[in-house]
Amino acid sequence: MPGEERELEVLHANASDEAKDVLKRVMELENRHLYENQPRVVRDVVNIIKEVVK
Amino acid sequence: MKLISLQLHNFRQFYGTTPKLSFASGDRNVTVFHGVNGAGKTALLNAFTWALYGDFTRGFKLEEQLANRRALREASDGSYVEVWVELQFKHSQKNYLLRKKARVHKGADGSPEQPVVEEIELQFRDESGELKTEENYAEAIGRILPEDLHTYFFFDGERIERLAQPSSEEQADLSRAAKKLMRIEILERAERDLEKARAELQGELRGVGTSQTDELLRLRASDDSELKKLNFRRDEAMRNIDELKVQKHAVEERLRDVEQVRELQEEREQLVQRDLRLNTEQSSNRAELITEVGKDGYFVFLQQPVNQFRALLDQLRSRGELPAGIKRQFVDDLLDRSTCVCGRPLEPNSEPWKCVHSFRERAGLADVEEAAIRLSGQTDEVAERATAFWERVSRIREKSRQIREERAHIENKLDQIGEQILHAPGEQGPALERRLNEIVEGLRGQEHELYSIGKDIRRKEEEIGEIDSRLEKEETRDARHRIAKRRVSIARETKTLVENMRAVFERKFRHDITEKMKRLFRDVTVVPYTPYISEDYKIQLLDDTTDSLLPVATSQGESQILALCFIASVIEETKEYNKRRDALPGPDSSALPVVMDSPFGSLDPAHRRQVASFLPKVASQVVTMVTETQYRGEVADALQGRIGRAYVMTYNTPRDGVKEVSTSIEGHSYPLVKKSSGDYEFTEIQEVRNA
């Protein structure tokens, strides 16, 4: 559906570079831990944001 | 997930070990199991769900009946029957072997107890061919085909309409399952974790505290302004002083021109010059005193230990311990030789011996004496330097006293001269003197003002210095505050981004599935209805003939078709989605098999044909268990050319008088029902030749 693809494009275009960077890294992290339920994932998300926003 | 084979042992109707049941794939991807009711078709389906998920389908009978009855009958009371299922499958280039084994104990009364699972093992061969065991088999299977999705891929066809008419709980399951398949769940996880991370970062932001920079800058500006005013006042005072000095000088010059007071004025000027010189001398005298105290002042404090040392030395001398006068080695030599220096023999313990021996004690003080001599020299020097220091200080202080006296004298003299001029004959001299006094008074006032302003300026500069130092610290805090605030903002922005992405993906998924369902439903049925998936994942049929698209009541057959269309659409969409570039990370769903028991039960012949025709095209593998009535005719025709493997399940019954039934497949006859050789029922499976 081009409409939805366009919507995703717009979402990405309007996001800040930092948010896009965080999104990419968080998705990689979530994929690694997709089948686990570990509270440390949140800790890692915090660290990702801290690394991106220094 | 590609199914390779299944093997059962004492599982429900299947006595002993079945042959390895291989599954078809590729172009001919359908595997058919033929059997009569009760032959174990549903048991076969449940062998999959039990091995993979420890679960049974809704229609499956009690779990205690897991073990084969014949095997239980043959086991002695109190012993047990071993039940196992082995499933081979391939996923992501790896060959897996899942083995699940349980024991069913036979009670004292001969009835079976609850099965006890003994072993669950999931082994795989990796790319190098090495055999490995998954440590957490449930997690590994979850990665391959998540548990909450299994009811869509391993299902009982007679109850499948429930998938199309789900309860609210089942709708939630369906929604969750769809999200997992489409990998939308990962976005939900990211959304949740980003929100938690944002809350944590918000806490850190609070910890950094609020900035005081603005308040400090306000204070700084206020102090700057006050300092500016003080500097202005200082400059003004200095200008006034300069002006008054000029005026003073002019008045003094004019006083020199007045005959009656000239001499007094000249004398006064000389005295002022002298006072200035004395003032300079006094300053240098003070500086000299400071230098002296700094250089040699500490000798004053050494006087007491020097005195103590001298007193100690005097005591030693008065006791005759100093000087020691004799070396211990010399005394020892005399005692060794047993002869005194005077030639008298030194017999041990004789009087001469005792006398010489007593010298040894005194001889021990020789080292003390040496140290005393050395220290005496140094203490003498300390005493001399202290004395010299006091002499110099006294001289400086005396000079200071003389200067002070002379200046006091000059001051008196100047006062007298002032008085004399004021009362001198003529008008000009006294008038000028009064003017001079006014100027001098003004000068003193201005100098006092200047001094006071100078103090205020120094205090203000100190305050500004302190504010600057606090500002520097605040800047560091502000930088931390800015970063902490930005982090919270980025966490919030990323979460919103994920939230919006999820909404787009979900909408897209529902739209795509609905479109696929519409197409399939149109192909299969003749009714003028359109399938629709609501936001809460309820599958409905809408009447296409009216503008308002009213929901229509669905028959059992239509519900089954809807459910099958939904499953087929999900599989198709998942496969397409898996290939797409923008796919989210998640389970590999490029190959999805469908294992279904009696899927054509409630369908009329036309619908059976259509369903049988489209399912093998959509799913990567189809495994179906059918009765002869379900299979013969339309289904068999539709599956023509798609069947890769077929099996016949022969049901052995202990009942007398039952008519044996057989079926003919590919020109060969296979028994479906047989008389059991014993008084127990069981099922045997054999593969159809040339299926």
C-alpha cells in the first residue's frame, strides 16, 4: 500500500536524527531479546539513549 | 518451519512404534492420512501440539488416556508405559529433532495415572553438521513458531469456525498472534521499554536539579551596576582630590607672597617636606622589621630547648659523667691482659680488678660526650643569632620611636604655624589660611570617601568573583541539565515514532489480510458477502448488496470457510511480508505448514473443492487427516497432482461382527477397519504406494 509506505516515510522524515538512531539501536536490541523477558533491556535502552545524546 | 517426519510410540491409538511418517513438500506438498472416525486422526494432530507445546486441541479427550490401551493392558499393575513422539523438522537451514517422552503409570487398580514427562529434547545440526542441543527448547520453538499462534497452524477442522467467531479472550489471542506473526509485537516491546527508559531518565533529570544560573546572572548584573557606580564615585573623588590639591598648592603659593606670613609658610613647607621624608623612612623601617622577623625570628623560640640542653649537660658534668675521658675498648684490653697500666695484676674480683672494671660503665658515655661537644657548638650559634636578632629589632624599634616622636613634634609645630598665620597681621594671610584649612578639610573628607569607596569596591569585586565561581559550577550543571532534558525528549520522541509506526503496520496488516480474505472468499463462495476484520480482530461477513454493509449471520459452513480464508490470508501475507525489505525483525515465517484434522466436515461439495484447491497453494505444506466421505469426490479431485504422500490408518477393533472396511487408493486396496487379534483396539499406519 503506497499510502502506508508514504506514511512511514513521512514519520521517518519528521523524526530527529537522534530519534532515528535510537530507534535503530533499540530495534536491534529488542530483536536480540525478542524471546526473553529481561528487565535489563530497559537498562540497555537507557544506555542507548545516553550514548546517542551525549 | 518445514515438517520432515513424525514417529509415535504407544501414543493413544498407536500401539508400539509407528513407522516414520514422512511429510510431503515442494510442488506436491499435501500429505493425506485416511482413517475412519476413532482411528486416531485427532490423536495424530495432538501428537504435534503435545510434542511442540505440551498442549492438546479442544476436542481431545482426557490426558490420562495419553498411553495406548493395549500397551497399558499388557503392562503389569504398578509398572508404567512409555509414550513418546519424535518430530523432525527443518527451519532456517537447520535440521531439528524434537523428542518428547512421558511415562504413564498403571495404578494398582489397573487405571492409568497422569502422564509424567520424562524428557523433552530439541537437537539440531548446524551448518557444519555438528549435533547440538537447544538448552531451552520452549524458547527455541517459540522462535520458530510462537506458541500462541499454533492453533492457526495445527487445528481441528470440525471446530475451526471458532477462529472466525472468537470470544473476546480469543480475539485478544488472535490480535496478539497476528502482531507476533507480522512482527508488530517487537514494536510494542520497544514502545514499552522506551516508556520505562523515559521514566528513568526523567528521574535522572530531577536529580540534576533546577538551574540557578538565571538568579545568579541577575545578581551579577546588579553587582556589576553597583560596581560601576562605585568606580564612578571613586573617579569623582580622585578628580576632587586632584582639584583640591591644585587649589591647595595655589593658596600655599599665595601665602608665600604675603609678606606677613611668608616665613611661617616657608617653615611650614619645610616641615611638611621633612614629615614626608620621615613618613617614607617609617615605611621602610616597618618593611625592614618585617624582613628581620621573617628571616631570624624563629631563633627566639629555640632559646628554651637550648637552655634545657645546657642544663642537662651541666648535670652530667656535676655527676662526673662528662667528660668520659676513657674508651671502653681500652678498659676491656686491660682486663683481658689481667694487668693494669700501672703494672698491678688484675685478678678477677680483686680490688684492682673491680676498680678497673668500674671504668667500663663510664667508658660507655664516650658517644654521648662526642654528641654533646658537637651540639654545644650549634647551641652556642643559636644563642648568638637570637641575641643578634633582638639587637637588630631593638635598633629598628628605637628608630621607629624616634621618627614617631619627631613627627608628633612636627605636627604640633604645624598646628602652631597654622594658628600663627590665622592671627597674623593683615587680612590676606589669615583669609588665605582659612581658605587653606577649608581645602585641607575638604581633602580629608574626599580622601576618607576614597578610602571608603575603595573598601566597597574590593568587597563588591569579591562578591562578583564568588558569583562567577558559582556561575561556572552552574554552567556545568546546566550542561548536564540540558543533556538530561534532551535525553527525556528523545526517549519520548522515539516512543511516539514507534507508536505511530505500529499503528501504520497494524492498519496495513488488517487491510492486506482483509483484501486477501475478500479475494479468497469470492473465489470459494457464491454469496454476495464481503469478509471484514474489525479493529478488535473480529472476523465478520458484511452484506455487499446494501450500501450500509450490514453484518450477516454466518452459517457453520461459512464460518469454516471464513476461518480457512483467514488462515490462508495470514500465511500468504506473512510470507510476502517476510520477503519485504522493510520487514521488522522477528520469527522467520517464510515457510508455514498447516496440519488440519477433518477440515472439510461442514462444507458442501463446491466449497470443499475450492478450499482443497487453494490451501496447498498458500501453505508451504498441508497435512490433513480425512475420512473417506470427506475425501472422496471433490476433495480428491481438487488435490489431484498436489498429494506427495498418503497414509492409511487401519483401525483394529475388538468388537465382534464388525464389518471390515477397506479403501482403494491408486489401484491398491488398504484396510480401514479390521478385527483386532486381541480384545483391545489399536491403529496401525501404512504408507500408500505411489501416492
